[in-house]
Amino acid sequence: MTSRSPARRGRYPLRLRRRPVAWHSQRPTWPEARPPVIAEMLKRARARPSGNWYVVGATRDVGGGRPLARTVGGREVVVWRDARGKLVAGPGICPHLGAPLADSPVRCGTLICHWHGLALDGTPFAGWEPLPVHDDGVLVWVRLDDVGGEPGTPAPAVPRRPPASASVEAVYTGVGVCEPEDVVANRLDPWHGAWFHPYSFVDLTVVGTPGRAAAPADGGRARGAGGDGKDGGGEDEDGFTVDVSFKVAGRLVVPVRAVFTAPGPRTVVMRITEGEGRGSVVETHATPLGPDPRGRPRTAVVEAVVAVSDRPGFAAARRAAPLLRPLMRAAAGRLWRDDLAYAERRWALRSAGRFPG
């Protein structure tokens, strides 16, 4: 596949690979995947402010009879909705005798400690203080100033997404023994895609790296998701531009151009800028959880996939969103089984002083 092919969208979304290449015969990418390039991109990402905001889960996971519970940087956090449906968050330790509020029920918007019945409605009470929380419609964020150590901001920097009314979203969550930087480094290595995930990606070429803009996929002016040039391949010089085909079955593929950027220290965004699904995004957020019983760091990967298409049939796909979301999560989970192994391996080598990068 050439770097121009994703822009030539045909009548049907699928294409037939004319000259498929066996996995072992594809072009090696290791000479291009230079460790200093990945390390420098990671360094710039880690230097960007986060406002002390951490993704704790999916919006759809908040509600019902139990709070959404997460440990962030060793701090237990619970999130639920009060009687008016407003999102509230706070420490997951009962201020009375330390009961785990993660195991306590929510009744009529009130979190009731199951040890002694202390009731919390989301306002300060008995030494319990709420935490800043934000619901962006897809993900839930909590601000922990004592964990982040930065100047706090009123709200997180949420990546731009397609409108909810025109898209389908799904959120995958996984946990690995590593640190957030290992997850981010994995996503900032697009060269491994077709080698490490041959069941999902083929014909991968990195056509633009930070400081080296990619040529427009259509041979002319690069266009963004809205046709305004703001998201076009190569317009954002602090990212990677990739031409790749998503494998469907056999020789059937969906070719696209995608741009990977790291807008924050724990976030990587992949945005499709040309080809099928132009404007779709995959947001990967890495949230530090705290050490496991052996003292090793654990990190949660919370990945939001927001898919959009201008194909007429996509309206039917949106109506079938409840059926699509489990499939989207399963696809993300298959990739992250591999990618968490990558991140865990990177951490193990770094912690032993043997990481070659």
C-alpha cells in the first residue's frame, strides 16, 4: 500500500489486497523505530501538564447500586451519582473507621457505609471531603492534587472527538504491571503494529515523524476530519503519521491514514485523518494505580474508541451500538493483551537497568 491510497475511498469500505505479503516477508521496521525518536516523544509528552486529572473509568460505568471504585496513585477513590444525577467523587476510605467504601451500596444517590451506616451524599461530612470530578460524556476523570503535584486546573484537557450524536463509543479497561510511561511508550511506537499485531494490521508504513511532516495522502493539501486542514496528516508535526490497513478477513482490509499524538503525560490519541472512518479517534489513558503485593507498580489502561463514518449505513450501526460495544471492547482487549505484555516487558527491563532504549 502506498501513502496515497487511503485517500482514494471507493464505493465500498473494504478493499482486496492484490499482493499480500507473508508476515515474515514484510519489510523490517526496526531501522526506522529508532529508540531516541520514541524516547524524545515520550519526554515531551511527560513534560506536558495534566492539571492533576486522572481517568478512572467510563461514564457508562457510573450508576446503579455500587460506586465506581479505583485506586489512583495509592489513593482509594469512589465515584457515584447523587440524588439529582450529579457526579460526585471522594476518598474511598470511610472517615469513621476506614471501611472500604468501594464495597458500600448507593441508595437514592447516597453512599451508605456497610460497616456502620455513615451516609454520604457527596457533600463534606464527618471528615469526608469530595474531590473534583469531571464527566466528559465518555470518560470520568478525578483530580488528585496530592498525587499529581502540579497546579490543578478546573477541568481536564479532553481530546477533541466526533459528536456523540453521530458516533459510537466503547471503553476498554485493562491493568498491567508497569508504569504509565511504559503504556505511553508502547503507543508512541507505531512501527510494531504489523509485526506484533498481524491479526489486526497489515501494510503499515510510518510516513511522518515528529519534525518531519508527511506528504498529503491525496497528493494535495492535507485535510482534517472536518476538511479544514487542522487534523490532516503531517499538519501536527509533534506526532506520528501512519498509513496502515485494518485487517478484516483474509485479503479484505480497510486502509486508513492515522496520526498519533500525545497531548498529555498519560494520554495518547490516534485520529484517523484519511480513509474510512475519517475523524474517528482512539484515546489511550494510562492511570497509575499503586503497587501490587510484591511492590511492583500497576497501571490501568482506559481506552476510549469513538467511531464515526459518513457512510449511509452507519446510522444503522449507531442504532445497534449496544451490540457493537462488546465487539469493540473485545477487539481492543485482544490488542492490549499484546501491548500490555510489551509495556510490562519494558518496565521489567527498565527496573533492572537492562532496557536497551
